[in-house]
Amino acid sequence: MQLHGGYVPQADGNANAGVVERLREAIVRGEIEPGERIREAEVASQLGVSRTPVREAFLVLAAEGLLTLQPGKGAHVRVYSAEDIRIVHEVRSLVEGCAAKFAADRISNQQLDLLRESCERLEALPDGAVSDCNEENLRFHNLIFSVVGNAQLMHVARHLLEVPLPYKRDYWSDPARKRRSELAHRRVYAALLVRDALAAEEAMREHVADVGQDVSQVIAN
Amino acid sequence: MQLHGGYVPQADGNANAGVVERLREAIVRGEIEPGERIREAEVASQLGVSRTPVREAFLVLAAEGLLTLQPGKGAHVRVYSAEDIRIVHEVRSLVEGCAAKFAADRISNQQLDLLRESCERLEALPDGAVSDCNEENLRFHNLIFSVVGNAQLMHVARHLLEVPLPYKRDYWSDPARKRRSELAHRRVYAALLVRDALAAEEAMREHVADVGQDVSQVIAN
DNA sequence: TGTGCATACATTGTATGCAAAACTCATCGA
DNA sequence: TCGATGAGTTTTGCATACAATGTATGCACA
């Protein structure tokens, strides 16, 4: 395990929050392999904090489904089977569809602008900018959750969004897939623009279901 | 805040797990009011542990949406508006419907027996046994998640199931509502018995949506 | 060579200490 | 009367120390 770079003090005053972010990023980027063990002391020394905030971070990440904690035996990056990932996407398509539906009635013009800009940025990214695509994609989806503004929906959706990430590292490497996602995002945006709740729900649901198909295929190989 | 009874050492070796359970129970039962502040030292002394496992428990419960943590300012029982609870139930109906669908293909005869027994126990409970009903109800729903056996689905569903509990304390006090839930559980069971995935999904979805309606009404008053 | 056990090492779990931040509340001045 | 100020208290956040548990190594013996 190798966490690149030194410790960056967080905007949020809490050290554990910083550790959570660093570890989460390392996990969803696949820099720490599924199944790999993570030791408290190692992370602590690499990030320049004591074991206390690291332990706390482990608990948070375990609650998000990214780690498993066996009492006395330490933390491992959680392993999901292809079937697990398929289920997650199916649930996610329902949840995000629902989020899009709620968002349609609440979204402000300013938030619509942010969504459009996200679409444009994604389209502007060159083929092969895998991690940039990933980031922009997360931004798009998270924007919609934040429109709904329900804490629990946001939690749930975020987990469903993050858990499959280690397994779709090179999803964006295929230009055809990227193009399809661009169009899907535009379709969601268009529905929200005219505040059509049902169309937004359907567009989002199909989008996520499609992605789930692709990812399952990729994993199966 | 008052946590009744002394500290019970956990089967699971970790003290924080025990604290999580105790606090979770106190919150979902409404023994600690939404919005109420919880202090680390107070909980620690009441449960006979140090502040460390209590802090850890706070993080877990915050991740479940039951607490809010403001850095430097402590923990409060999370407050949800009636609208929030409505949204949670809508999402929950989708997620649990999906869980029921998956369960139909996987459920064993033994698990079916457990479900039937849960139905019978609920029906046998007298009107007014509010907390027993609540408990039995949780058992029924959790059984179905455990059939699917997907860690992330289980996390998500559990959160959606628990968050509204402080707000539906006296849901079961109305015999008519109890009777309706009994029938709904039977309907889900019947669909699973014949492994009819679509029927199970629909039955569960309607059941949860109905409950959501009722709860919203209760809160609104 | 392979198995069982004892010992040493590594890692986790919990408690405690200390510094910093936040809160309380009385006092002061406008 | 009301808000601002500041000392004292409380509470949190992190680090460290110690205890308990898990893991690996090496040796005796079959």
C-alpha cells in the first residue's frame, strides 16, 4: 500500500475526515487492491497522524462498504463479486432515478447551469483521460443528490456510487462508452431543464442500468 | 439522556460495537430525542467504557444517518423533516422491492420457514405491544436482506429502515395499521413461497409505500 | 520431512493525558 | 435593556501508553 504525497491538512478541521478522504480515493482508484490488508500504523505514519484518526477513518469506510473490519484482525478492502456489482447497479438505478425525479421539482437555474457545465466539461475531455472522466462523472451525479438535499438519500446514493468504482477503473477508456455516457447525461439534463420529473427518472434509471451492464461485462472478462 | 441498565459485554469482542448497539437502540426507540446532544464522556461513564469506543460509535452512527457530528461541537441525534421521511420511504420502497425480487430466486425452504414464523409471531402479538411489533417487523425485513446477502444492499436498506424509526414510535398502536402490515407481510411471504419475483417486488413495494403514507400522516399531525 | 507447541514479534483495542476549541455566564459599557 | 467582552469551565480532538489479541518463527519430537 502506498499513499502518494504528504498529508494535506483538511479544510474541515478533523484529521479523521482527511484520512477518510485519502483512503477512500486510494481505494476507489484501485490503488489499494480489493482484498488487500490495511494496517493502522502504516497509514498513520504515511499521513503523519497518530493511529487514532486512522482507526476512526476505518470505521467510516467500513460503514460505506469499502472496508471490512474483523475484530482483532484488522481491515481489508472489501471484495465484491461480479454478481454483487450487478445488484448494486440495479439498486443504484432505482435510487438515482428516484433522486432525479425529486430533483426535477427542486432544481434552481443556477444548479441547472452547473449540470450543463459538467456535461460540457465531460464532453471536452479527451479520450483516455480516465480519472478525469471518473471525477467529472461523480460530480454530475452528486450534483443531483445535492439538489434533493436529503441526507439519507445522499448517503445511500453515494455508497452505491462509490462501491463499484474499484471495479470500473477502465470503464472510461473506451470512447464509445464515454460518448454514451455524455449523451445520457445530456438527456438527464434536458429533462431537468424542462422540469419533467418522469423523463428525468427514466433517463437516469436507464443510464445507470446501461453502465451496470457494461461494468458487469468488463468484470466477467 | 439516560441509557438504562449497565453495560453488557458483547459477544463480538469490540467495545465500540456494543456502544453502537446501545446507542442505536436508544435513538430508534426515541429514548434520545431528535436534536438532542450526546456527550462522549456521559455515554462512556454510563456504559463503563472509555471515551475512545464511544467516539468510534459516534462515527458509525453518523454514517448510518442517525447522528450529526459537527467538528469541535459534538454529536446530535439527527433531525429529519416530514418531507425527509417521505423521501426515505419512497426510496425504501424501491430498494426493498428490489431486495424482495432478488430474494425470490435465492430463498431456501428454511428461510421461508423463518419468514412464516415471523408472520405468525407478529399476528400473535396483542394490540398495543408496540415495541414488540417494531422488533418483529424489523426481523421480517432484515430476513429478506440477508437472503440476498449483498453487503451493500444490506447497508443501504438497513439505513433506510432505521432512520424513520424515531418518528414512527406509535405506528403500531393502531390495530388497523397492524392488521394491514400483517396482511402485507403474508402477501410478500406468499409470493416468495412460489418464487414469484415480480409479485414479491410489487407486494413489498406497495407495503413500504403504504407505511410511508401512514407515517407521513402521523408526523404531519 | 512433517507436526505440535512454546516463545517472540506484530498489530489491534482501550484508556488516559494534554492542548485547543467551544461554551457559559457574569460583568461592563453604550 | 441589550449586546459585547473576557475569565473559567466544559468538551472535544489527537497522541501516546499500555493491555490483549493475533501471527509468525523456531525448536523438539515423532
